[in-house]
Amino acid sequence: MPGLRDKEAIDIKHCFELAREALTMMRSCASGGAGATTGEFYRARAKLREAWSHFQEALAVIQKLLGPLPAYATPEFKAMRQQTAAEHRLTVKGMTLEELKDEVGTDPLVQTVMSPNEVAEGLSRHFVIQRTGKRKLEHIKVRLLLDKLKSYLAEADRLEKKALGR
């Protein structure tokens, strides 16, 4: 997996920064601060598209790292995937809800984008689902982050439509 080793390959923090900036700009446009025909709206729209693009790229890389292994995968490939996911701090080690709250709640990235209440609520919502089926509990942190990022982007999309409707 060349290209996944560098720290820039999975830059979820940058995705959050872009999404927050786009959301802030769209809120300004939708509230009447700047109309849908102004340059501010088009800058906000471009920022939103850039945020969606980075989200899709990050999602693709995360799916390569944490998704199902191909049938022809070698044990070395599996080990390299696990090591890369651990280097990028995508997985967690806790197996109980309390351990996960402690581990995910103290993660620096999670602390910058989610409040402790949001972490606890997200963990309780996804804990049972993540333990059943083919999903792995160790991927719950990524699920929480991607859900939060997607909610930012969805709200920005909704505000874009509101600004266009004015």
C-alpha cells in the first residue's frame, strides 16, 4: 500500500477544518449576511465542494485500510494494513463501553471536533451495532468521526439550498 504510509494520506483533521469553514460561510450566506449571488456565496460553495472531495478521498483510504480483506490477501498485507491503521490512530483497543469512552474521549482529534457528551452519545448509539455482524468494534472511533464530518457537510448542503432559495 504505497502512499498510505505518509501522514497526509488520511487527513481527517483537514477535512474537519474545511467542513467547519464551509459551514460557517454557508451559515453567513443563509442568514442574509450575503446573498446567493455574491462572491461570498460562491467562495462558500467552492469550500463546500472541496470539503466533500476531501471527505470522499479520506473515506476511500479508510475503506482500503479497514474494509474487508480481498480473498487473495497475504498475511504480510494484512499485517501492513493493521500497522498502518495503528500508525494513523484509526483503531481503538477498548472492548467495553467505559473503556471506549475513556480511550476515544481522550483522543486529541476527537476532542477537537466532538464534545464529551457527543462522544458518549455516539458510542452508546453505535456500540451494539458495531459489535454485531461483520463490523469490528476497534473501528468505532472512525465511524464516530466520519458521522460527525458527514453531519457538518449535510448541514452545509442544507444551508446552501436555503441560500439559493432566497
